[in-house]
Amino acid sequence: MGLSRRQFLLSTTVLGAAAATGCTTAITGSAQPNPADLRRLKDDAIPDEVTVGIIAYRPYTIEEGELTGPVPEIARAVLAELGTTPKFELMRDEQKLLVGIKAQQFDMVAGLTMRSDLCGDVVYSMADHVSGTALAVPPGNPKGLKTYADVISSGAKLAVFTGFPEDTDASAAGVASQNVVRMVFSDPFEFVAKIEGGAADCFAYDDISLRDMVKESGAALDVAPPFRPENRVPFIGAYAFPRESPIVEPFNEALRALHKSGDWKRIVEPFGFLDENEATDDLSAVCGE
């Protein structure tokens, strides 16, 4: 699990919105993409194989035999609907991935939290998933800790990684400095020892990653329901494309259909995603395009 991905704060954009011309008969209902239209767009603009740069970051991308995880599996499902297949190029350095997409080395990239400062360099798909903040707590959550407000009211000790967003969030929320246990990010499972040893009552991290970390650690800890951090946007995932890419609009249509059909949920649930991790429309308008 890499440190760099956690430094990426959000931005995303609404793409491919169609404007309807006026007519005399009112029609209700919601438009659905026509598979034949998507195939035609594919024939006109999309290659038979799409090169996808993807960051290695568990649990979004999992290296167990064939590359899997919610991010590559959603990409496979969407691209299959467009009649093409992905060729994944796994990257361990986010900066190289960003350089590659701007240089059009990749047809698209996956696995990054979006950044507003990249809105001029890449085009984002609609928001796909969102990760809030969650607290790892002792079994049964004896102090009832679910948010920073609970940490403050109970006087609990909160563990965070120094310099990570949760460190800043806790201070902004008003958690007293003497109640924050800061850890250097060297052993990502150090929080287990802090909680089990009584040095901390809870540990804050992004909820998708935290559930996987607790599971991988084998620790007898619970993860409280996620909440949205105050004073900043949560981590929002989408797919990014070079500007002027012909793939963006058909990809968006197929991705939107995947969400509406319920297939998105079916694909991501085995990887620990909750209903709260499905991105809503209000998260798709940050770049202002």
C-alpha cells in the first residue's frame, strides 16, 4: 500500500451531458443508452484494445494472479459493453502514471483519487466511487466512537498517520492535540498495536482501505460506519482520459448504465464496498466543465 495515493485530493467533472431540444409533447422517464449506439461509437472511435494505466493500491487494485479489484473489474465491465478489452499496465509511481496520461501513453488511467489541479490536463469520467472516513475500534466499540465529535465528547485517544488527511481533519474538527496519537507511516498495521495496547481508543483512515487493513491484519477490531470528513471533500474515484479523448463519452454512458442497473454494486461488493461507497451525482461537478 503506497503513501502517495493518500495525498491526492479530489476533483471530478460532469461529462457528456446531452442537451434536448424543445418539442410539443411532454415525455417522462429517464434515457437509457442504446447498446447499438455504444457499439457504433466504439466502431467509430474506440480501438479493439484500450491501454489502461492503473496504480497498484490495495484494495482498489489487487494483485492475486490475474489483476483484480473493484477498479479494474469495473473498467473491464464498462469496456466490454463498448466492445473492447483493457490492456492493464500496472504502475507503482503515481507521478509516472500522470506523466503517461498527459503524454497519451495510456488511453485511460484508473485507481487515482482525483485532483482539482489536474482538471486542465486530463478529463475525468463521472464519479464512480467515494471513500469517507471510518474509525477502527475495539470489538463492540465500547466507547461508541463513530465520528470525530464522538472522539471529542468522550475524551478518547485517536490514532492517525502523521501528515495524512485524517491528521488535518482531526485538528480541524477540534480534537485536542494531546488526544491525538500520531504515527509515522512505516508499518501500516501499527494502529492495531496502539489500540490493542491501550495507547489509542480508535484509528482514523479512509473507510474502504481501513476495512481491508483490519481484515488483512487479522486483528479483532471493528470498523465503525463511514462518515464524511468536515472541511474537505472525501476521496472520490473515477477514470481519467487524455483531453479530447473519443472514449470519454461512450465510457460515461456505459458506466452510468452499470450503476443504474445494479451491476456496479454486484461487482464491487466482494471487495468490501458498501452502499455508501457508490458515488452520487453531486460528486461529479468539481472541474466546472
